Amino acid sequence: MGSVIGRKRADGTIAYLAKIAIMREGVVVLRESRTFDRKPAAKAWVDGREKDLAKPGALDRAKADKNDPPLSAAIDRYIDESEKAIGKTKAQVLRTIKNSPLGAKKCSAVDAEALCSYVKTLDTAPSTRGNYLSHLASIFTIARPMWKYPLDRQAMDDAQVVLRKMGIIAKSDERDRRPTLDELDKLMEHFGVIAKRRAGSIPMQKIIPFAIFSTRRQDEISRIEWKDKEVGRVMVRDMKHPGEKAGNDTWCDLVPEAEQIVESMPRTGPTIFFPASAGAISAAFTRACLLLGINTEEMPDAERLHFHDLRHEGISRLFEMGWTIPKAASVSGHRSWQSLKRYSHLRQTGDKFANWKWKEGS
């Protein structure tokens, strides 16, 4: 008996879970499931799989393979059974692996050599390759104890050690790029001209100083709602964290400058700022930096100014003003004070924004 169930993913798209259960004398002797992006494809799989299992000997072979399915089946099961929402990036990575030659291998065949060979085919930066293995490692951790699938966690650990030693995977480089006041002045003047010419444009003259003073990320800025605002603090929902994101709701303090900008915004919608996606904010900022000559196409990425560097600037500012690590963490939302140490190397003392004319936005 087969069925198809639609489920909403963390990124808002719909996944279709196709399930079949074969019964003999009132007892389920085989269960199988797969996830698809399209409902017709899910129904086609159910119909085709039921026909295949009806052939002589097919059910016995399927039962024999039940505990050693392809890696793609383990990925599907992980996504289907996880009660935690899986982030958009992780879901995309797992789907890519699932549809790769590695995903077609039986779990027992996914050893360290297979993992290394797959990662070496990825035409991405070493840090991105490392993220692929980190996301896949979640499945290796639970597959054997929970489902009896022969995925070897030691094989994953060995692959990560070898690939790191060879420089094929690596941690992301820590950025230390910070904007100058001159660069910020150019950006604020540029977006002021746009605001006058085009009504309803993204209020970047509010977003840029808020990003600095609140230390909030662009995706957090794009979804903060008035209901999450209290005097002197704001609830940041699903805050980014190495261990988890979904459900990681955190109260963060607002410094007076950030709160003043928030209170200057009209309450015409559900969000603090004009409704704009994180992608739209990033795109507007990136275009402006290129147009104003702050960034160039030939410039190394480490020298380019990114929107996320505004968060770095905001946290560094707190330390330059003499804030302690616990007090700065109450604004930034960091759980680990250790991770804040890189911001505490001071370039100056005092508040470089004390006389900045754009402190209140436009």
C-alpha cells in the first residue's frame, strides 16, 4: 500500500514523502520511503516500486537489502524523521549528495576512500567542501545506532582528518575587514539619493546603521517583527549557531542608537524594516560598493566590504568603548565568550561613531 504526503521544508518549499508498506498475513514485512520535490515524481515512484516488488523474488531481495540501503535512502530518512527543522543550506547540500554517485552507493560501501574521492570532485572552496562533510556527518552519527545502517562514523572521521591534512577541506577564514567612516558616508549618501528618487525602496539608510549598532545579521534584520521588540531588547528568532539554528530564539540587548533607529520606523507592516529579503539587502549593498568604488571586480575577497562586515564593526565598536565580553555578548547574542575574543583586538579606544552624522539613519 503506497501513499504520498506533502511536507513543508524549513525554506518554505514543499517536499513529497512517498511511502510504501508491504503486508503479509496482516504483518508489515517491508517499509520503504523516498522524498521528492514534485508530487507526480513521488506518485510515479510509488507505482513503479510496487510493480517491482510484485515480481518473483523481488520482495526477498528488498528485505535482504533493507539494512544496507544506498546512502540516498539514509539521507531521505534523516530528512523525513528529523523533528528539527533542517536549514536551507544543509538541505540543499544533502540533496546534492543524494543525487551524486556517492548517494547511489550502498551504505556499507561509503568508506573513507569513497568520501575523499567525492569531496575532491567538488569544484568549490576548501571551506565549502568542509561544510559538505560536516552536514553529511550528522547522518553518519545516527544511522548505525538508530537504523542499523552500516554507515561507519570512523570512516567519516578518517576522511575529515585526511582531507584537512591535504588542504582539500578547511575552516572558513576569519575576516577582519571593517568599513571606514568615509566608506560608510559614501554608502549613506548613495542610498539617500535612491530613497528620494524611488519611493518604496529598501530603507538602507536605516538598515546600515542598525546593522552596526545592533550587530544583527542581514537575515535577522529582514525578519524581526514588532511583536519581538521590548524596551531595550529584541527577540532574534532562529539565531545562527554552529550546533543548531531552528528554535534557537535569543533575547539580545539593543544599544540606545539601535533602539532609536527602530523607533523611527513607521509601523506599517509586520517587520521593523521595510519588508525586504536578506538577499535583496545584500544585493543592494553589493551593487552600491561596486558602483562607489569601495569594491572592484579585481579585488581579492578578503579586501572587499561585505554587509556582514557591519556586524564585525558593531561588535568591535563595543570593545573599543570598553565593554566587557559578557556585556558585548548580551548584544551580539554569542553563547561562547571564547568566540568573541577575535573582536577584542582594539584598533582604537572610544566610540568612532560618536559624532557620525548618520547615527540616526537618514
